[in-house]
Amino acid sequence: MDGLSFFTRSLRDHDLSAGTRRPRTPSGAPLGLPSLQASAVNPANAFRVDQLLRRRSEAALKQRPVQESLLALEAGDRTASGSESQVLHTRAAALEAECETLRHSIDAANAKISDLENIRETLTVSLASEKRRAEQNQSAHGRVLASRHEFAQRAVELETIKADLTKELDSQKDRATGLGGLLVSTSRDLERARCEINKLWDVRHGLQTQLKAASETASEQSEKLKKALDDHKADLEKATDRISQLGSLLTTRGKQLADVEKARGNAEAKANETQASLVSIRKNLTLAQNETKAVTTERDELASRAKSLEEANAALETKLAAAILAASTLPSSHSQELFSLHQQLEDSDRLKTAAAHEHAALVSALKSEMDEVRSVAETNGRFHRQARRQLDAEHVRAEEARSHAEELERERARQVKQLQAECAKWQQECAKWQRERGAVADRLDAATANQQALVRNAAAERGVYQSQFEQLKTEHGYCQQQIEALAAQLDGTRAAHDAQATLLRRTEADRDVYQAQARRALSALSAAKHDAAETQQQTRAAAAALATDRDALAVSLADARRLNAQSTAAARTLEARNAALVSELDAAREASREANERTLVGGLVDEDALGVLREALGAYAAAVDDCEAVFGRGGQRLAMSTPVKRAGLGREGPEDLSAGSFFGSALAA
């Protein structure tokens, strides 16, 4: 390629004769385009590029008077002899044709380089987004671990509450056991009362045997009293047996209520654990969705930055063309100034080479980071799959808890109905027992009244028959003593009966206490039923929300896989296009070298023309190096710049174009 192609294109873009130039920013970039300093990756590279652009801007300002003088010289040359002008115009036309051909080749190569740069920027943006996504996934994983730690602490607190409830249930069981002991002691007291009544009945039977000789009527009354006492004894035995049955039944019901309360506590704890796990999984899904949105926004921003970098590269190419044009149009009288400018270009070339090396190191670091991002993405995929499995397990456990809660609800309803039926039966039995106790008391009062009547009748008969039964005085006195003893025993029996009535009243009070406990148990069962219904509703709502979040997470994972596949395909396409571009650049470089050789050998023997061509080719080599540094070729220079410097066109002074170099020998010939 030849640097003169840049001259023609720069003349179309810049009107040097009128002295008009596009306004520029302080960094040297054209106004309206982003500066390279804002889009540089490395701060040192950005500083060097900014310094180079500032130097070129100053050189362009210095070259304006030189360009005006060059235009004046061209105007003077037009008045020279006709033959020399004709020869120069012919050579200029040939050179212009060759430059036009080379310009088309350079435009095509630049277009391909721009495409390659766009693909590289896209891949860089994708790598950065993948890295940020991996960091966000790591932070999300840390938050999940923190939520798991909090869940473990809450489980410990629930275990403490469960232990406290267990202690309270044990205290209630102990209280029920104490009530059972009280019922047992009451049964024993009733048994002792029955034994005493049996003893009294035996004494009464003896008295009836002794009084049978005294009166036949007393014997009949005593038989009736015996029957009444037998009935009372049977009633007392029935009441004792019924009280024992009620005590055992109350103990059994207390145990059943304790078991139901324990099952209810277990169901509530399991439901709370399921709800906490569902809430933590829902938070994790929300965080994953927010991170996906943030990654999409960053990807759009990086795409806009890549576009601005492409525009900055185009502006840099324009500035390089302007610098080459300014350097190539200087006459030989300003060679010293051109040499100093060339030295500055060499310095900038070294800076750009160092920047290219730094860019290559940055590309290798980005590749390593891309590998790390891929490994992190695989780790996140495994984590998401594990989370999905845990989610399915939690769903299964929630279904089991729901079925267990329904079963407990049915069991509680059945037990409540059974307890209600038994309570109604107990109330009927208590009412019947109270009626029977009233009848027994009435029979005892009647028997006492009859006994007193018998005693009074016996005393009257003893007074009537005293004269007739003198021989029976002693026996009558004995019988009187026996009657008084029987009266005392009857008084004791009445006191025992009063004590038994007091004990029965205590039993009724205990029954009222048991009924109150049963009502509290019914209210607790109702509250447990209400809590179980609320827990079931919350579980269903959480399951529905969990299904929705799981679908959203599946969509996000599919998008992430699709972006990863696109990044891989873009990397492969970039490698293929890079290889094709290298081959095309080699072909263009060979064609440019041959054109340069033909141009130099074709008749440019004038010393001034050789100096101009030398400066143009040196500026072109610097421009090619600039393009390589900007487009990230990693320090590999274009091969076409090598023969130019080997020919001595990049050194100071025209005396270097001598023997030992290709172009020097050709021009000498």
C-alpha cells in the first residue's frame, strides 16, 4: 500500500487551500465524536494516546504556514516551462491512478478491520457482563447461605418453644394424675362407708332377733327396714362403681387430649418450617430476576460504548491521514522540520507498540477471566439445579404436611363428637345418680321414723305388760339398753350419711371442674382447627407463588444459556474472520510493496521527490502501526512497513539512500 492514497482521501475531507478544519476537543478528537481517553481500558494507554493526539494537533497547527507556502510554490510551478510541467503532470496522473487503486484496497481492508474490531468489542462486552453476572451470582449464593443460617437459628428457637410446651403438657398430665388419685381416695372412702353400713346392718339384725320375742309388729317393721337398707346398699355400690368408671374415663380422655395437643404442636411446627423455606426460596428467585435485569441493562450500555469506540477509531484514522498528507507535501527546504516531526512519530510509534503489548496482555487476561466466568456459570448452573431439586422436595413435604393436617383435622372432629356424646351421657348419669341419692335419703328418713315409732310402741307395750311380765323386767332393761345403743348407732349412721353427702358434693364440684376443662379443650380444638385451615391456605398460596417463581427462573436460565451460546459462536466467528483478515492483509501488503517498488524504479530520480516519498512512506508506516495498536493486533506489525524501513526511508538524511539497500541501488541505477 502507498501513503499517497491517504493524501487523496484527505483532500476530499479537508479543504487545505481554504484553511478549514473540523473543530476538535482538547484531546485531539473531532468535535461530536467521543474521545479515545474516555473509552480506553488501561489508564496508562489512555494517557499515551491523549499525549500523542495532542502532539499531532500541535504539529498540524505548525504545518499550516508550510501548507500555504506549498500552495504558493505549486502556483509558481504552474508558470514554469511547458515541457517540465507536462512530464510532471503525466507522472502525477499515473501516480494518481495507482493511488486510487490502492485506496480501494485500503478501504476494503479498513472495512474488514472495522468489522473485526466490532466483533472484538462485542466479545469484550459479553465477557465483562458474564464476569459481573458471576460476581452477582456469588453474592446471591452468600445471601442464600445467610438465609439458611437464619433458618437454622429459627429452628433452634422453635425447638425451645416445643420443649416449653412439652413441660406444660407434662404438668397438665401430673394434674390429671392427681385428680385420678383423688377419685381413687373418694372410692376408698365410699368403700369404708359401705363396710360401716354393713356392720350397722349386722348390729340391726341382732337387735331385730332380740326384739322378735317382744313384738311381732316390730319384727315386720325391721324386715321392711332390712329391705330398705339392702336397697340403699345396692344403690351405694352402683354409685361407687359408676364413680370409678367416670374416674378412669376422665383419665383416658385427659391422655387423648394431651396426645391431640402434641400432634397439633408438631403440625404447626412443620407448617412454620415449610412456610419459612418457601419465603427464603421466593426471595432468592426475586434476587435472580433483578440480577438478570441488571445484566441486560449493562449489556446495552456496553454496546453503546462499543459503538462510540468505533466512531473514535474512525476519527483517529482521519487524523492519521491528515498528518500523513501534511508530512508528504513539505518541500525539501523544510526537511529539518520534517525530520523532527518524524522523530516525534517514531516516539509515538514506540508508545503505541507498548500500548499494543499492554492491550495484548489485557486480551489474555480477558480470556482467562472468560474461562473463569464459564466455570462460575457452570457452578451457578449446578447450584440452580440443586435449588430446583430442593424446591421439589419442599413441595413434596408441603403436600405431606397438608395431608397430615387434613388427617389431624378429621381425627379432631371425630374426637370432638365423641367427647360431646360422652359429656351428654355423663350429664344424664349424674342427673340419674342425683335422683337415686334423693330416693335413698328419703328411704333412710322413713326407716329412721319407723324405728323411732317402733321404739315408742315397744315402750308403751312394756308399760302395759309390766304387771304381766315381771319376769321380763331384766330382759326388758337389757332390751332398753340395746335400743339406746341402736339409737346411738343410728345417729352415727346419720353422721356417716352426712359425711357421704359432703363427699358427693365434692365429687360434683370435681365434675364441674372436669366439665370446665372439657369446654376449654373444645375451645382449644376449635382454635387448632382454625389455625390448621389458615396454615393450609397459606401453604396453597405459597405453593402457587413458588410455581410462578420457578417458571420465571426457568425462563431466566434459558436466556442465560442462549447468551452463553451466542458468546461462544461470536468467539468462533471472530477467530475465523481474524484468520481471513490476516490473509487478506498479507495479500494487500504484497501488492503495496510491488507498487512501491514500481513507483520508485519508474523514474523518481529527483532528490526532492525522493525526500517527499521517503517522508510519505515513513508516515504511512507510522499510520499502519497506529492502526495496529488501535485495532488490537497484539504488537504484530504489518509486514509491508518492514521493507520501507530496511530501505532507509525511515532514517534521517538523504545520504542513507546508498548502496546496501534495495531502493538505494534501484535509484542509483
